[in-house]
Amino acid sequence: MSVAYEIQRASDGALLQLVDAIREIDPATLVTFTAQDENISIGPNDGANWEGRSTYTEATYYIENLSIKDQSNSFVFEFHRAETWFAMPNIGTRWHRAPAPFVDGLKIEGPRYHREAILAAIAAELELGPPELNSDPRPPVDVTQKLLAQVAAAAGRVVEHTAERQRDLDGYRGQLEDQASAALERKTAELVREHENAMKALAERESQLNVRLQGVDDRSNTHVRRALQSQMANLSDTGLDGNLLARSAKPFFLPIAIAAVAIVVVVALIWFEQRFLASTNATIAAIASGEGAPAVKSIQVNNLTRDLLFTQLRIAVQTLGAGALVWYILRVATSRYQQISRWENELHRFRLDTERAGFLVEGELEGRKNGEFGLPELMVERFSRGLFSSSHQDDGGSDDQIGSTLGHLLGRAAAVKIGTDGVSVDIDKGGLKKARKDIEKDVAE
């Protein structure tokens, strides 16, 4: 942080006394100044050798620029003498300056507390202000010594105040760290308690689910799944594999048969045209080698050549027609195979859905036997999602997952009778409604 301040009408002798005093306080200070055309630099290794400085206190010598800088660069003093610039037409664009009889500028750069202490001392001792016209431009020598003493005292006070403030800041920092640590410990304890409570609730929920799942005895209901799979397998084999594929083959058989007959006819025509083409070439050769008038032979050869060209054109058209029929047959066959693949994929999905439906029906029957609802609602929702749906994106869902699942089953199978020990269910619309009402009634009681 830097500031500019003015000292007006300070003599060169006073400035050199200031430099000498600073050197005695801090021998590591580097001093550089310019006296007329000579540059003088005194560094830390030069000691306090100021011999001949009185030479620069005469009225005929003026310090043009003075820079004082300590080794740590904490202070920077720069003095600038007032100067006047003249333009000399006879030497071009060069500028000359004439020295003024007093120093009019002081620039101090350094830390904030140094700057404030120095400016306060300067303002108190030198009483800075506008210059007096008739005053002596050289202040007393002891003013500089007093100034330096006050600067040193003020710097000591500032350093002490700064150390005290640093101790206060360290105390505040310790208090804030203690408060933050205590708050963090409290928050951590609360989070640990919440986590323990959540884990206890999760363990209780898992134990309840395990108890409910143990109620579904898979060994006593295995025949339910087998019966359902048998019914669905028979339905898929007879209905989907047999009837569906047989009925769907009729629309493809007729166009393929017609195309095959057309290919046979076209191939036969091409064969006859080739025979006619061979006989025509033989006739042309016989006429050309036989006896007769040249004009007559020429007319006959021209007629046969024209017939030969038309025959070749017919052969080309028939060949293109045969190729088009072959392409049509391949396209129809490809479409047929794609449709069969799609049906097989749907059939495979239907069989997988049958596995899930069998598990859900087992849970429903076991719940009815035990007077409960059966499987947990969350498990039923997960297993019923997308069951017997028309696409992967279709959940096929309803609010009543069990009813929706069995409803899908009814849409696929007309009736399936499944039973457990002492309990039987007819999977049709009437029996399904009755079984649902019985389950709700038993649970309500």
C-alpha cells in the first residue's frame, strides 16, 4: 500500500541528514541519489562512509532524485526536485530541465502501519503546507532527528498494537474452532442415532416379510405351478403353434404358388424362344451359302435378321420378368419368416409370464387357505409389472394387481382348475369374483 506526500522547501542538507540517520538505524539500507550529472549509490556493504557529503549541501549543487530502500523492501522513500522543462529548437526534440532550489516531492511506500506512523510524524513536526515566499528553504538539522525518533516510537507502538490484535485474533479463532467442533460432534451423534433407528426399522420390516413369506409353503403348492404350466403349455402348443401358424400360412401360399407357376411358364417360353433363335440362325446360314439371286437372298436374310432381333428382345423381357417373380417370392418369404419370428418371440414372452403368474396364483391360494392376503403388496406389484402386456413399455397395470394378473390369464385361457389341500379355484370370471370376495370376507373377520 503506497501514498504520496509533499515536503516543500526542504534543503539538501536536511535530506542528507535524514539519509544519514536512516543509515544509522538500519545499515542494510540501500541509498541511491543523483547530484547534477553524477549518480551515487551506497549499499549495505559500503558501511556509513559519507565522506564528502557536504559537497552536495552547497547552493550550487542540488539532489535531483533520491531513493532510499531497505533490504526487506518494507520502506521506499523517493524525493523529486521541482524542475522546469525547456524546448530547444536548435537541437530538435531534446528536452532540458533546470534544477529548482528546493525539493517539492516525497513518496513513501510501505505497510499500512509504517505509512500512518511516518505521515503522522511528518505532519506534526514539519507542519506541511503551502511554501512561504520569504522563509528559509533549509529547515533546522535537529528536525530530522526528532522526526526519526517519533517515527521509531510510532512504529514500536504500531508493532505492539499489531501483536496485541494478533493475540486477540488467535483467541477468537480458537473459540470459533471449539464451537464448530462441538456442533459437528452433536450433528454426528444425531446422524448416528437416526441411522441406527432406520436400520432397526429395516430389520423389523425384513423380519415381517420373512414371516409372511414363510407362510407360502412351496412344497405343498408345487402342483399348482405344474398344473398352470401344463395348461398354458397345451394352450400355446395347440393354439399358437398349430392353429395360428396354420391359419396365417394361407394368405402367403396363394401368391407364392401363382408366382411359382408364372416362373415355370416364363422359363418355358424362354426355352422355346431359344430354339426358334437357333433355327433362325441356321436358316440364315443356309440362305447365305445356297444358290439364288442375290437380291432375293438379301431380302430373305433381312427378314430373318429382323425376326432374330425381336426374338432376342422377347427373351430379354422374359428374363427380366422371371427375375422379378423370383424377387417377389423372396420378399414374401422374408416377410413370412419375420412374422413367424415375431410370433415366436411373443410366445416365449407368454411362457415366461406364465411362470410369474403361477407364482402369484400360488401366493393367492395360500393366502386364502391361511386367511390372509398372501404375498406382500410390494412383491405383487414388482412381479405383476408388465405381465401379459402387449409391449415392453406397457405395464399392463391396474390398481388390483392380483385381479389384473388373473384377468390377463382369463384372456389367454378359457378356464383352468387348480387346487390345493381342501381348496380349489376355477379360473374363470365367475369363480374369480367369488374367490376374491371370499378372501376379503375371511380377512375382514
